[in-house]
Amino acid sequence: MKPQFCFAVSFALMAGCTPSYDALRFEAQSDRIVASGTIDHTSLHAFQEVIRSNPQAKTLVLQYIEGSVDDDANVVFSRVVRELGFDTIVPSDGMVASGGTDLFLAGNRRVLEPDACVGVHSWGGWNIVATEIPKDDPEHDRYLDYYADIGVDPAFYWYTLNAASAEDMHWMSATEVERFTLTTRNVPQLGSSATCNAR
């Protein structure tokens, strides 16, 4: 299934993102919680509900996270994942993109299995384009502050803005992932652009 590439700033829905989406859902599997869907304002509550019933789970498997429709909610949710000490994994047949990639970075330990897909791009909407506003504009702070707090090089944020436009997606290579130390375990290869676009 080709992702819709939903992404947001502090606005409700961004231009180019269809208002119809499947909200993030969780399924407990032994000591793991498997997540799929789009991150929105309901994601944190749904996550808290599933971990309340499954306190033994400390690994969040990101099966298919196409992005978010509320980046403020995504950052809050991702911070909770980090604070609770969860590890994050994208399986070989899995995909994270846009806000899903930010969620992946929340993991205490972060694993990308071979052929996983990791998508990044710029953000934009409501006549704002990330690459066209000054670097000291406060709109960048939610991301820069988040990356600083979880120990991700801020250079990664600026890289994402130039990797692809808000209407497109760049699928990262294993070399790019290693460049920014996005994982805690090296991955030999990630999914090709053709594979990830089809997924």
C-alpha cells in the first residue's frame, strides 16, 4: 500500500494530505506492542491504554506508520515512548515515514531490520514551507528541541527538509541512517525506493 504521506505542523491537516486516514492502532503480542496507522491526537491515549493492560511490553514494533496529522501530538507521544524506556523496531516488511520516523527515533534502542523502509521529507502547509522560513524561526523549535532531548544530531532535521519536498518522500539508505546514527544496531541494507513506494 502506498502511503498517503500525512504530515503536519501545529495545524489540523496539511494541504496535500487527505482528511481520511486510519488512526494509529496497537496490538499487544507477548512482550511487544505492534503499531500501525497514522499518528494523531488520539495516539497517546490509545498507547497508554494498551500498555496499562500489558505492563510487560517494552518494545514498540512500528509496522506501518505513514506519518502524522498533528506533529505537536506526535512529539508529545514520542517523548512518552522515550520516557517509558521503550525500544523501537521497524521490521523487514515495515515502514515509517515523516512523523513515523520521528516516533522511531524515540526508542531507547532503535533497530531497523534489513529491507525496512524509512522515509523523510520537508514539511509545509497553509502557505508555510519549511525550507523557505529562516533557520531561527520558532516553527523549527518543536523538532530541534525534540531531537536535542533524545540525542539526535540536529543536522538530521535540516537534512530531512532538503531530502524531499513536502509532497514527496525520500527513502533513506543504510549509509544515510548510519551517517546520522539513527539506529543503535547497524543495518546492512534498507528497502529500495521502488519497494518502499509500493509498500
